[in-house]
Amino acid sequence: MKILTAVKRVVDYNVSVRVKADKSGVETNGVKMSMNPFDETAVEAATRLREAGTASEVVAVSCGAPQSMDVIRTALAIGADRGILVQTEAVLQPLAVAKLLKTMVDREQPQLVILGKQAIDDDANQTGQMLAGLLDWPQATFASAIEVSGGVVRVTREVDGGLETVEVNLPAIVTADLRLNEPRYVTLPSIMKAKKKPVETIDAQSLGVDVTPQLKTLSVEEPAGRKGGIIVPDVAALVDKLKHEAKVI
């Protein structure tokens, strides 16, 4: 069984995001970038399935600028066998990414696609579902546990009422939650081995996919600063303020 997993290059989660002066987006120049944490979880899940003998190959795909090669190399260091960079300078929105990934699925013919449930830069949570729709494949989202056996994927999901377990037939799409696993620490020997693994670069235009953005960002604003709190002398004063100033009781 072949597994395809998608990885995205985003602003590192430890970085404080700053809005550009023209309010057209967030500042990325000179900012540390890294693999989307949800995608890292997905790569780890795919690697564990291969190590367990369930899968024979893991292919990591990234769509974006040439700099996205960094996250592909990280995926290879985690354990992916080879990488594919679908290169484009266009601003990619979820539907465009799903269309590009569909071309890779058609080309690679994996039996399972594992993606992060969302990217931390836009929190769209749409690509996996859109890809399943384009392929007409079953999907299991927000996975906190994955088992593959006999052509069936059993996925445990955390829902408001507890845990939900669903089964879908292969081929299928699975989106990973952070609780699925703890990605391994990438060691220096793994990084050196990753440099020898094959990575293919494909021009997105050659795939015949329209990646034109369907949505236009009018302005990006920083959230308003929080007002300082106050200390009240007693419960009666607190109740009075909640009743007359906050008007919540």
C-alpha cells in the first residue's frame, strides 16, 4: 500500500505573527518558517504505518514556492521515502491545493492519503474534505487514532460527546488531529539520509490546474488590544458592575 501525505510551509508556531504595513497579509520576510504541525503529525502517522509493514511507501507532496523544499526535506527526515514539490509562486487557496493534490493522487495512485486537518496560517480546515470530494473517495476527519486492516481504515475521532469510531474502505482520505501522535525528533543522521532521498519538482502550470484565487483578501487587521482589568473590593461591587456596566446579569 502506498501512502501520500501533504505538507505545507507556514510561519513557525513559536513566532509572533506581525501584519504587513499595507495590511495585505502577515509578514513572512525574515520570519522563521517550518512545517505545519498538523502535517507533521500526518507524516509521522504515515511513517509508522510503513514501519509496521502496513504500507510499502510514503510520498510527501508540497505545493508552493521553491522554499517549500524545506518542509519536504523535513518530511523525508521523519521517514517519508520520496518527495514531490508542485512548484508555483501563486497564492494557493484550499480548493487550488486540493486540485493540485488530485493530480498527484491520479499520478501516484496511493491507497491512502493522510493530511493535517488544517494549516495554522489560515485555519481553513477545507483541503482534505475538498480532495475527497474531487476524488469521490470516503473520508475520515480529525483522526486521533488510525488502524488499517483488510482494505479498511478504522479512525477514532474526538467529538463533543466522547470518542467516535468510523470505518471507511480504501482508497480513502484521512485528516490528522494533533492528538494522533507525537512526531519524532528529527536527528542529524536522519537529516543527512534525507538529502539522499529523491525529490521531484513539477511545474504547477504543466498540470493544467487553474490555481487562480477565488477569494480576495481586502484587509488584514491585528486584534484589538485587551483592556486592563480592575480589582473590586468585594462581591457586592462585582455583582453591581456585572449588572450595570457589563449587563451580563
